Amino acid sequence: MNDPLTDEQRAELASRHPAWEPAGAGVGRTFRFADFAEAMGFVTRVALVAEAADHHPDIDIRWNRVTLTLITHSAGALTELDRRLIEAIDGLGVTS
């Protein structure tokens, strides 16, 4: 689960989750909300999902924007842990 994704697996991840863009060796996505309270509510939902997965994104909060960056730091690359967390985060139903 800590092995880096292959090029084929990365391509499949990119096609299934196009809102996630390359960010160095990882991927990132910025979500926009109506206000700070909605942004923080989203961060709380992400925190619960991440804690359950025991895998945590880097989170940058700027008023109504939340940027998540995922990489498995111990592998220095995207792994199955990141793929699963992306699917869980996208499953929260936020479209921005």
C-alpha cells in the first residue's frame, strides 16, 4: 500500500478524478465555498475521513478556499493510500 503508483495507475487516477492536479510528486485540489464557515465545515469532514484512513492531507485554508495536497511522504510519491483518500474526499459530494 506504500508502494508508489505506477504510471498507469496515476493515469487512471487522473482520468477518474480530473479535478486533482499534479502538485510536485503528489496531487492537489482547491475547493471554494460561500464563506469561511462552510470552508471550515468541509475541513472538519475531511479531517474525519482522513483520521479514519490514518492518512492525512496537507491543508491550506484561505477564507472561502481550501486546498488539499496529497502525497505519501514516506514514499515520496502517490500511493494506494492517496488514491483511497481522494476517492473518500470526492465522495463527500463537494463540487467546487
